[in-house]
Amino acid sequence: VRQTGDANFPILELHDGQGSAIKITPNAGFNAFAFQVPFRGETYDVLIGPESDDELRGGGFSFGCPILFPFPNRTENGKYTFEGKDYQLDVNWKDGHAIHGLVCDKPWQVKSSGADDKSAWVTGLIRLSEYSDIQRQYPFDAELRVTYR
């Protein structure tokens, strides 16, 4: 496990010692935005990466392996009903719908990281209750923990 980037925007890199590597952005949705694997003497990018540093820093769902919670697709007109109560999500897509969740651009806490003789890992955490813009749209308590290994 190695940290690159800068103090305001760290990038965590996990390496397996045999040429595979993954890069994760804790401050922009805990997105695994780069994954490289070796094959027959070449290194291949498995994921589509961001087009620019600004796109990477902004987070989102158009590159890498974004975490799409609490909904991984479109919510029509950003409206949903739960237990008889109506809720409104911010419309964030050109077709007039809410798309791909609420955490893919938020900073996550790094809870642990490490390596042993078999793998490297990093675990991130986000609590929805810590974000007023999320609570306004999705007023439910949730804590997500994601581990890349």
C-alpha cells in the first residue's frame, strides 16, 4: 500500500508485487479509478480512467469503479416513495432523472490499510448522516464500509 497525490487529494495504490495495481481516491467517492494487470509481458488498463485531473478530483460515476449508493441506476424524475412518504432526489442527469447514487463524489474516511504475504487492502467508510445534502434527499441512516483487496 502506497500513498501518492498530495495532502488535499491523496491517492492510495495497492500493489500485489507481481505487476497488478489499483488506485483509489478516498476524497472523491472512494472510487477505484485505475486497475492495471500484467499479461504476457504487457501491462493493461482494466478500467476506464478519468479524462483529466479535474474530473478525478470531482469524483462522479463516469470513470473507474464508482460506488453507486443508494441507487445504481436512474430514479425517474428523482422521485421515490418509501413507507407511504414521498421523497425528492436532486435531478443530476440531462434526461431529467436522478442517477447513480449520492456518495460517488463525497470524501470517505480511510479506516484501515495494510498488506501481508497474500494481498494488500484498504477499507473506506462513509456515514450518510454526516452530509446534509444527502440527508435532505435520502433521510435514512446508513454507514458504508468498502474494502478493496
